[in-house]
Amino acid sequence: MDKKIISTGAIFGMLAIILGAFGAHALKKVLSLEELSTFETGVKYQMYHALFLLFVGLTTEIPQKAKKTIYYLVVVGVLFFSGSIYLLATNSLTTFDFKTIGFITPIGGFLLILAWGALLLNYFNKKS
């Protein structure tokens, strides 16, 4: 499981850098400052959670069952939270109105909060 967690963290990190560069260069010409700022928020949270996954995958302080739970919460959370933010920020570039799926942004955020909570809970329940 650790290899999967670390690989996913690395992929999320690479994609965050790619999307950040894409936003700073290509999207800068077609989005408003507010839309760019929104897009950047998605990139930041994706990178934060890429690093979080790397930490979870590399530490021996968290049981494997908890790592699996944290992994799935983070993956779905990032896809929902950052993914929907990317779509909402670039909404003006498409004919589909992504505001109809905007309700998944807070669901993704809640899943990310639960992942951090799972880490905290496992830390406090750890037998020394």
C-alpha cells in the first residue's frame, strides 16, 4: 500500500506543477484574475495533499489500515475538491455549465478534512 500511496502523491505533485504552469501561462490570457486565483487554489490544495500522501506513505507511525483509509479519503477528496475547482474556474471557456456540479467541492473538502482527522485520531490512539 505504501508504494501506491507514494506513487499517487508523486503523480498528484507532478500534475499540480503542470496545472500550475498551465494556469500561469496558458490560462492567464483567457481567464480573469478572480478565475485564475480560484484555479490556483485548486493547485495549492492538490499540492498540499500530494505532500500529505508522501508523508503518509513514508511514515511507519500509521497502521496500514489507517493509511488505506487516509489514501482513499485524499484521492477522492482531491478529485472532488481540486477537480471541481479547476472546472469551475474555467467554466467561462466551455459551453457546459460546471456550476451544476459545484456541490461536490465542499464534499471533497470534507473528505480532505476527514483524512487529516484520521491521521490525528490514529496518532492519539497509537500505543507507545
